Amino acid sequence: MTQPENKLKRPEWKLTAIVFGVAAAVLWWLAARRFFLTLDEGIYLAGAERILHGQVPYRDFFVITGPGSFWIHAALLKLLGPTLAHARLALVMDLAFLTGAVYWLTTRLARRSFALGVAFFFFAFETRPLFRLYSNHRWDSGAFAILAVVLVFWGTEDPRASSFFAAGLAAAAAAWITPSMLALVVVMGIWLAINKELRSKLLPYTLGLGLCSIAAGGVLFFQGGLVPMFHDLAWTSTHYPSANRVLYGYGAIPSGGLAALLAGASLSQSLARTTGLLSVLLPPLLPLAVYFAWLVRRWRGSDFDQREKLATLLLMASFAMVISTYPRWSADQLLFIAPIFYVLAAYLLDRFLKPKALRTAAFACLLGLGVSALAYSVLQVRSEPTLETRVGRLRAVPADQALVEFVSRRIQPGDSLFVYPYLPIVYFLTGARNPTRYSFLQPGMMGAHADSNAIDDLRAHPPKWIFYFKIPPPTFQGIWPSANPQALEETSIDQYIRAHYRPVDVLQHPVAEFYILTRDEYQEETPEKVFGERLSPRGNRD
């Protein structure tokens, strides 16, 4: 290892702030009020509302992640009001920060003009999968993780105890949101330990870790949620992997293959589909390309200068982030950790593309693809109609608008409601109260014990309404290919619902048939014809 060069150019803080602001403004327009059907978003929004009603994570409701995202969204809803746009402010800040961080880190390793192109390309393709722009613990922890990396990176250039203390705070926050981000906590500590000139900074880094953890753990301890947290996370460590494990890059290639994707498409449709395909291919392909290119570079014996040293820090952090997504290494999950790979890819391209003409061509290519991807997102969102709801004015495609109207017609704020098996966003849309400790019951993962606990809660506090559907087998197998298909068979909860509740309404949605059920004492009519044979255990398979 050669001696590092003098400090690099001064950080581009002002332009980074501008990149952040522009990204936040565009993202607010794209995603703040856009509703679409997703399984996971409601976990955090419904959980946040439960906190506002005095409940405590783990103690009062089941959680498989850290408490951080629930606290963040509860604070937003408390301060700003219970609307989807206010809840999505966390997403807006997360992605805007990630875009600014991609720009800032790239300027430390490559040319400023190239860094601007990479940041724009990153933003355009990170937002191109519109179906991933929703509140999620992975966006929150990803932003804190990159903040920790930025602070350690900056501290490596200009060692100050305050930088490493703040890095410890940020890394711990990422782990309190997504526990598997402990991998990053460890890797950042290893980086400080192996660099002789930075070893003294292990202490402030550790103090930052400790302060954040004492604060978060102390809140849970005094609320009675600390011991239940360890119980829920232990349960998750044994149950989550088997039901959610997928091969690396799962879901990147569309069903039917690439030829089917472009078959019969016009030029504009082909361009739109190509950018959509790239947006899901890049998250799994970038890590492989970066690691391969890095091995080639080291095999050729390139000089280990200051930029190479700092890029090595990013490489180590990237390993931790990949590990943090295990066992769900799908293209969707890898999207959340893609930012650091855009920076590394930019650094390697800048080093490989020595001739100015090649760098100009690469910049033009990034710009052109980015414009195409962002234009599609803007046109797609702009084409969607709006509707007024309990959680503010929303944009949504007609099918999802129909779902919002369907649940809002009968279910009123404050009503008791149980959603089964897995669509907790309905709690947030309606403002209804869940009498069980489960916001969702994932088929193939939860097991008989969780079902029994949920039934005990339903018997103790019978809800007025049940929102019910059966996950179609192709959908089930597409989301959870490792889960046991027998999980779709009739469970004890299905049997309880069929024995005590009757349907009052049904919605035909492209995803599934959705039912609203109520208890006999609430029922004003007996519309057995609503179900027919469709609520049989295998009804949705026909």
C-alpha cells in the first residue's frame, strides 16, 4: 500500500444541497400522493397510527424489523397530520438524500460533470420502478447507512472525532431500523481498525453507536417493549429466512423473457419498456459488474492512491449492504442498496475511460437514458386521476381507486377491523382499529401459533368488519417462491372467519377478489349470493 496523496478537492456541499433540493421536489410530485396497491407499506403506516393511539411496538403489536421506521412515520403523522403525503415525506427525504450522496461521493472520486450525470441517472432509474416508491424500512435504513458511509468517508479524508461520532449515530440508527444493517456497523468498525491513522477514531464511533442504542433501547425499556423486541426478532430470525429466501437477482427477468417484453411494441413503447427493464436489471447487475471490474483492476496492479483507498472503503461498505439484504436477494430488495454501487461504477468508469471522447459519450448515454426513464415516470403519474380520501387527495389507477372507494364506503374511522391475510394499508386508508397484534399474517411464514394468537384476539374483541381475500397461487409463488404452497390451504383463521362472519360486499380487482365481511349482529341483509362458491379454500384457483 503506497502512501496516500494529499487531500482531494474540497467537498461540493452547495451543489450537493441543490441536487438534494431538486430531487426532493421532483420526488414529492412523483410519489407523495400516489397510491398503489402494495403489501408492505401499510405495516409501517398502520403501525405508526397504533403508536399514536398509545400502543408500543413488540409489546402491543407484532414487528419483524427494528422500531425506527415506526417511530419516524409516527412522528410525521403526529406533527403534520394523518395523510399519505405526510407519511411519504420520509421516502422523499430518503431518496433525495441518497441522490445527493451519490453526487457528493462521486465528486470525491471522479469529475464533477460526470458526477452530475451519474446522480441524474441514479435518480431517474431508482424512481423508474414506481411500484417501489412507498414507505418502507429499507429506504429509511438505506439513507442512514449511506449517511454513515459519507461521514466515515469524509472523516477518512479529514479525520475529526465529530465525523466518526456522527457516523456511529447514523450506523446505529440504520441498524435500529433494519437489524441486518448491523453488518455495516461492523464493517465500518473494521475499516477504522485496519487504518492505523484512524484507530483513535474507534472511540468516538463507538460512543455514537452506544448513544443511539441507549436512547432507542431506553425508550423501549420504559415502555415495556424491550424484552418483547428480542422475542419478536428471535422469532423472525428462525421463521423469515425459509419463507422469504430467493436466489440472487430473483425477479429481474420478466416472465416470458426479453423477446416477449418487446414483442409488438412501438418505438416509444420499446423505449419505455427498455428503461423499465433496466431499472430492475441494474440493482442485481451493478454489484456483479463492480466486483468483477475491481478484481480486474487489482489483478493489473493499479496504483493504490488516495482515491483508490477511499473507493475501497465504499467497496467494503457495499459488501455489508449486500449481506444486509439476505435472504431476500431479489431485484426489488437490491434496489434499496443500489446507491453505493452507482458511485463505485462511476469511479471505475472514470478510471477506465481515459480518452475524453469516451467520457463524453458515456455522459451523453447516461443523460439520454435518464431523460427517457424520468419522462416515462412523469407521464405515467400525470395520467392517473385523483380522488379525495380520508388520507388526503390521492393519485391512483382506476383499479386502485376502486379499492379505496370500496373500503371507504362501509368502514369508518374508529371501526374495528381485521385485514386477512396481508394488506395492512387498509387500516391506514380507513382509520379503523385492529383488535389483534398482527398487522399482517404472511402465508407460509407465520405458522399455527400466530394463527392461534390472532383467533384468541378476535374472540376477545370481535371486529365489526373483516377485509378478506385469498392470495392467488401465481401471485403467492411469485412473491414467496420458497414458501410452502400448502400455506394457501384453509387455515384455522379462514375457518373462524367463515364460521362467524358473512359477506356484505365484494370487489373484483386485477390482483384478487376482495371481500368485506361482518358479524351476524351487524348485518342488515344476508347476501349469501355475494360469495357463492368463491370463498371456498380453493375458490380463487379456478
